[in-house]
Amino acid sequence: MRDYAFEKKWKKLLTPEIIALLTKIHEYRGSQNLYVESKPVALTRLVETAKVQSTEASNRIEGIYTSAARLKQLVKEKTTPKNRDESEIAGYRDVLNSIHENHDHIPLKPNIILQLHRDLYKFEGYDIGGKYKCTDNAIEEEDSEGNKFVRFKPVPAWETPESIQNLCEAFEKSVGEGVINPLLLIPMFIIDFLCIHPFTDGNGRMSRLLTLLLLYKSGYVVGKYISIEKMIEKTKESYYECLLASSQKWKENENDYIPFVKYMLGIIVASYRDFFSRADILVNSGLSKPGRIRELIKGTYGEITKSEIMEKCPDISHITVQRALTDMLEKKEIIKLGGGRYTKYVWNR
């Protein structure tokens, strides 16, 4: 059976690149805490936007969709699910809300993981929520010609309850000892969780929810304001490549955690950077809404789309954004690239 003792494995992760990422995240956390403590009301806009984006992105990674209008209604609980996809989206919304509001009181235990999985499927008509897989499963991949092949065989069904128990105990033991940085422990835990693949369905979404939970419990709350799930969706190809690289030879206790740890730390760094970019606009600027849009584009080194502007300024309407862009184009402050849905803008430096 797999050896889940993290203390035997973590020192291999202390590469110069990973140490640099850890240092940057620690700096960002301190700066973010000052924002959160001094301007909590202003940042509520970021929280609401992140909830919508997290719910959409984590489900979309798994091929679960609904329209943008229906998604917002579901996240704000202003409607009920109409189909299976919307039922799964509503379940994710509720688990995400529980983690946002109660993370300090949610211990990492097998029965809690089962409860969260149960809530993920509470709007479903079939009874798979809150239960470990009862038959062996496999992680499959499909090539460009539509041929499917097995990428990884997780632990068998009979071994799953004990494996999750051992994994949770190993994680809690390492956290209690306080020797291993939780930013290293969390992605190691997630790799092990996904290699166990404890459920018939929902393993990917559960892994991302558990990532948020463990980050929050460790004091890293950037995912409350910036959607980590959306960051992952934007780099989905790299996400799956790193998962695959870090799961090779997992059963033999010879897998290399470095690719996935480095990937996740990079995602967290990018999330903090996005947080400060958006928070500066909301908190520090006394400018008008068009002025905020102007400063956002000016401060962006590279191209930016209209949708990206609206993501960073969730309180500004589509009409106001369009008027501001038109005005800046007339003044030749910005340059328009492309056309239609592919239009991008860049500051005229």
C-alpha cells in the first residue's frame, strides 16, 4: 500500500525556483492582509465576482456548462437548477459557500470529505454523493482521433476508505508538527487525493474545493477574492500535464511532486498579482469609472480585452466600458488591435 508520510518526501521540493515562489507568496500574503483589514467593504465586489468565476470555471473544466445569465442567477440563488449540469453547478456553489464561510471549522477528515461530496451532488436525482466508489475506476484520455486509453489506474475500490484515512492522518500530522510549509503540503495532498480517485464522479471538482479549503485554513485567502479555479482553467493544458507528470510511479512511491507543486505555486502567485491589480483600482483610486478604466489599461503591459476590463472592474457596466474605450481611441491614448470578439487594446506608449 502507498506510503503517505510527507516528511519523507518534502525536502526534494526545495529547489531554487520553488523557494523563490514560496518567498513571493509570503510577501504577497502580508500585503493582502493589510488590504483585507483596512478595506473589507470595498473588496466585497471581488468576493462576489470570484464566486461566479470559480463556480463556472471549475465545472467548465469538467465539461459542465450553462449560460452566463443562468450561471449568475444560480450563484446568487435566484433560480433553481433546470437540468443535470445546472444541478452540479448549484451543488458546487453551496460547497464553495460553505468553505468561504466556515473554513476554520471544517477539519480535514474522511467523513468531512464525504459530506462535502454529498453536498456537491445534493441536487442530483441519482445517489452517488457522499459515497466512495464501489467499483474500480480508471483515468482515461482521448487522443486527437477519438481513441481512448487508460492514463492512470487509481487504487482499487476496496482500498479507498483506508487510503483516504491514511492520507488525511498524514496531512494532519505534518501540519501539527509545523515543519513542512503548508504551501508544499497542500499540492502534495492533492496529487495523492487524485491518485486515489475516491469517487465515481466529482474527483476533479473536489480536489479544487479541497485546495481552497486547505489554503484558507493555512491563512492564504487569495482564492476568496480571485478565482483560483479560473486561473487553472486558463492554463488547463499545463494543469493536466503537471498532474500527469507528478502521478507517474505514484503506486511505487517514486513519483515526483515537483511539476504539480511548482504549477500550483505559480497559480497562487498569479492570483495574488491579479488581486493587487484589482484591489488598487477599487481601493486606492478616487477616479471616475472611465478614469479607472484608463488607469487599468495604462498599467497593463501588453494587450487587454473588454471582457478582461470588466472582470477587473465588476462594478462598471458594459456601456460605460465601451464609452471609455471609444473616448480613449478618439484621443489616441490607446490602440485597437483586431476586430469583433477578438478585439484587444493596448496603451499607446
